[in-house]
Amino acid sequence: MSTDTAPAAPDTTSASGAASVSGTAPVLDAASGPGTASGPGAAGTAPVLDAASGSGTAPGPGSGIVSGPGTAPGPAPAPTSQGPRRPRMAGRAPARPAPGAAVHSVSAATAALLGLVGLGALLHEPVLIPPLAASAALVHCAPALPLAQPRSVVVGHLLGAGAGYAVAAAASGSAWAAALAAGVTLALTTLARTPHSPACATAVVVVLQAPAAGRFVPLLLGSTVLLVLTACAASRVRRAAPKYPAYWW
């Protein structure tokens, strides 16, 4: 019986000059050819394919492989994601409203103010325009703010009128008294949970102009209610407009 003896494999040397180690698994390196040993200390290690060859994984820490030239570098740091850069002068102000929304708000506020001017002219009380103009700007251009809700608009102006008449009765109708009445109004509206900055202007008007309370207060009440109702109706004319009010009381 004849016995076939396999020929011994020839000893090969890589292009980099490193001899193959007997009994070791092949380690593929990017610089050397396929099947050649790469670097000392490779005995008894599992096959490792260099990342530059397009397959396999690069040797990691603790694998017993001495990394030589041509091994894959470590993972690159993840790029930091940055949002779009805004101009320096832009600030943090809200974006401009859509043209349709701006036209709707401005036209509704102007129409309400023109109606109040006509009412004041009929009753010979034009002093309502300064505070109510500020209120109209709030309810039509910022309808979601607490300052623009019906509770704040109606009760805030009434508290301002009351503070104005009280300060005017205790002091003369001077600018100092008007400033004091505005401060008292601010305190009252804060305590009553009806913040409405235009109410301070109502107190100033009462101190400086001294309108008759019997005619001024009912007119003020009716004007604020009318302002709230017109804002409520205007918010339902345009479908995309925010609904007003957010709450009534």
C-alpha cells in the first residue's frame, strides 16, 4: 500500500521582510500580501484582517496583536451637530408673523379703535383712546398672553379707574399723583390676578384729566367689553388665527 505524503509548504516571506511563524493563523496586513504574517508576537492568535483591506476588523486592545504600520486608526470623533447660525443682530425675538396674519390683526385692532373713537366722540370722552389703544394691541396681536384675556382687560381697567379716583381724591392732579396711581394700579392688578399694563394708563388719565366718574366708568366698562367681543369675533373670521380668548375668567 502506498502512502501519499503531502509536500511541505514552502517558507514564504512577506514584502515587508517578516517571515511566517510556524503554527500561527494568517494575519492579513494592508502592506503585505495575503496570507503573510505581520509583526512579532502573532503566534496563537485568531485571524485578523486589516481595515485597509476592506474586510474584517482592526485589532483592538487586549487581542494580543501588536499593531504595526498600516493598521486601521481608532474611531474618528463624531462630528458635533450645530444648527443654522443666526445673524448676530437677530436676537431672540419671535419670528415675523405671516403677512395674512399681520394684516388681519392690524385691521381688526384699527377697526375696533375707530369704533371706540366714534363712541367717545358721541359722548365727548376722547380720553379713553390712550389706554384702550394699548389694550387693543394686546388682544389682537398677542391673544394668548394672560394680559390679553377678558378677565384682565375688563377688571384691570376698572381697578385702574378706581385707583386713579382714589389717588386724585387724596392728592392734587399732578404728575406725581399720576405716577403714584399707576403704581397702585399695578399692585392691585397683580394681587387680583388680572395683569393688564394698559390699566396703569387709565389711572394716569383719571388723575390728570379728572373725568366725571358717573359717565367715565360706565363708558370704560362698555368699551372694554366691546373690545373683548370684537377680538373674539375677529379670531373666528380667519381659520388660521389663534382662537381668543384662552379663558374668560
